[in-house]
Amino acid sequence: MADSLATVDRPIPTDYDAEMSVIGDMLNSTEKVVPVVVPMLGDGAAFFCPDLRVAYNVVAEMFEKDKPVDLVTMSHEMKGMPCPVGKHGWEDLLIDCSQTTPTVLNAEHHANIVLENYVKREAARLCFACATGLCESKIDDAHEYIREYADKILATLEHQADRSDTKSFLDSQDELRAEKRNPMRAAVMTGINRIDHQIDGIRRGQVCVVAARPSIGKTALALSIAYNVGNAGGNVLFFTVEMPSFDILMRLMSLNTGRTASEIMGDGMGVEEFDHVCELMAMKDSAKNIRFNDSVRSVDQLINVASVISMRQRVDLIVVDYLQLLDNRKSHGSREREVADMSKRVKHLARSTNTAVLLVSQLNRGPAGRENGRPAMHELRESGAIEQDADQVWMMWRDDGDLSGSVRWFVCKNRNGRAGDDTTEFLNFHNASMRF
């Protein structure tokens, strides 16, 4: 299958001057520039000009071996290599590079230009290859074929972020100070006072798991948090795999009115009152800030949808209800390995989109046979990898025979705060409104 951009009648994204400037920066101030640009550009594949790619790798290798780098040593090191196109020798090219940039202060900017053009070329190449394959090949599952290329394109973007986001403490001081003065920059508050008191919200870029046995209130807690975040002005993506969006929307109406779903849809609420409730709900921020999706069936679909929406607008919270119901199109030989792979990919989604992720998870039957019913972290269903990948793990349970409506909640893992018995709280659960 042809995937070369050479056959495309469009200018290829590249900047020869920027590539020359990177080499010039490395020659003119090796000690300062190489430690900055090499972590960004890696093996040099981002260089479109093959001669400059060779020069870049020679400088990087000489620096790694503690060899002195200048025009003379570089020319000596490159003797015997094929001469650059249009030059009498490597020395001519290196002199041109060193004279291209008057200052090394912009070295990182030059490297970013090179990296940005590389990402554009790779994305264009993958799109062209996908289109060519769809037109020329017999594709059994077009949706899966397109998703594979979408994953590759997103991986290219993540590659750029991984290479360019190298920071020292000095680089991050302003960001740290801003987060100290405005904690909402770093974390998404749940809006439930007893929970926020214990954890100070769910940090962006992290995964929080809420786990319990069936009928304890996992989904209700996740929806209550999503509702609070939406009303506070945050944007929420709510992926419901367990039940259709209609049922979730009915719960949202119950949450607003304090009436049960059967009352709302039955004789307990007239048509005029129903219309009035809908009008009032439409005026709230949560009506436009929470987006529900009940169509995803696999972790691939979830990640693609969430990634695309995150590119279009800021997303503060992603809710997945619940992980074990998702399919993994990649076969790993066992369900435990499949769930472990999905857990890692959701973790990567949180990091790459800088979004807080609330992951609802089932527990196995361990707590049911225990005297007090208190769950343990190793009882997360189908995979121990969930507890390893999660930044926070919350457990919920009810005492045997407790019909008061209160639910016990505690933090059994927290990378950035308190965890353990001291965090146990009684959360008030209103059965009619399905709200915490």
C-alpha cells in the first residue's frame, strides 16, 4: 500500500532554515543546547533533510561520549561519509548551519518548529495511507480500520507532547504558584463536602476509581459528582456502558426534583409540571456542561471520542460507568489481562488530556462473605492492575441491615493525600432523588 507523501500534490510541511538553525545552535553552544533539544528530537527522525539528520546524530553521539564539538572535530568525525547534496564537503554545510542562527537563545523554539513539522508530516502520511487503503484494499471492518489509524495519529501527537514537555523546577515555578493560589486549576472538586474534605478533589491527569458491590450507589455517586461539576461550570463527559442515556437522564431529573423516576414518568407528575421541570433544568449549567454517551462499547471507541472532544474544548471530568463492561479489541489471552490493558489506556487518556477521570468499578464477592462487609482494594473485579494504575481508590459499602440510607465511604489509596481508616465517612444517600 502506498503511503508516501511524495505522490501528494501539496507542499510537504518542512522548514529547512529551522533544521539548519538547530544544528547551528548545537554547534555554537553544545553544552547548553544539546541537553535541551535531544530530549525533544530523540533519534533525529523529525529532520526532513537527511544530511541534517546525519549531522544532528553525530553531534548528539559526540556529546554523549564527552568528545569536544566544533567545526573541526565535526568535520573530522564525518570524514568518509557521503558528501551533502550541493556541497563540497561536510564543512561547508556545518559552516552554513553555524552562521544561520545569530543566537542560541531560540534553540528550543527552533527545535519545536522542526518537531511540529514532523508531526504534521506523520499525520498527513497516516491520513493518506488510510485513505489509500480504504480505496484500494478490501476492508472487512472499515470502522476498525479507521480507528487503528486514528490511534496512530493520536500516538504521534502524544509523541510530540512527550518529547517537548521537558521541564525543570525553575521552568515550573509559575505554574506551581498559580495552582497554590487557585487549587481548582489542579483538581476538580466533587461538590460533596465530606469527600472534598478528605481528598481536596480529583487531580487533573489522574484516575480515581470508585468501587462497590452492586446496588450500593456507585453510579449515583458518579452522577452526583458529574452534576456538581457541571453546575460549577466544569465540562463533563459521562460514558455510560451499564445503562442507556435515557435512564441516566431520568436519574438526573430525580436528582433535580427529589422525585423517583416512576413518579416522574407515571401519574405522580402531570405533563405541565414535567414540561416546567424540563424548562428549569435547561436553565442550569449542568444541562449544557454534561455530555452523555451510551454508544461506546470498547475502550478504543471511548478513548477516540474523549480525545477528539478534548481537542475541541476543555474537559474537566470524564466518568466511565463502568470499566469491566467495556470490550478490548486487542486479545490478551485472558480477561484479567484485557482489563489491565484497558486500565493502563484510561490512565494514559487522563494524562494526555490533563483531565480528571472517575472510573466506576465492580468488586468481586469477597466483601459479601465478610462479617462487616468492608471491601478491600485487592477485590477490584477481574484485575489487580486497576489498583496499581489508579491514583485514588474509593470504596463504598453498607453495614448489614442498615436501611438508614447512609453509605460508608473511605479512601484506600491516595497518591497525594490521606488514605485508610481515618478517611471513613458516612455519606447521606437520598433514595428518591438518587443523590448523595
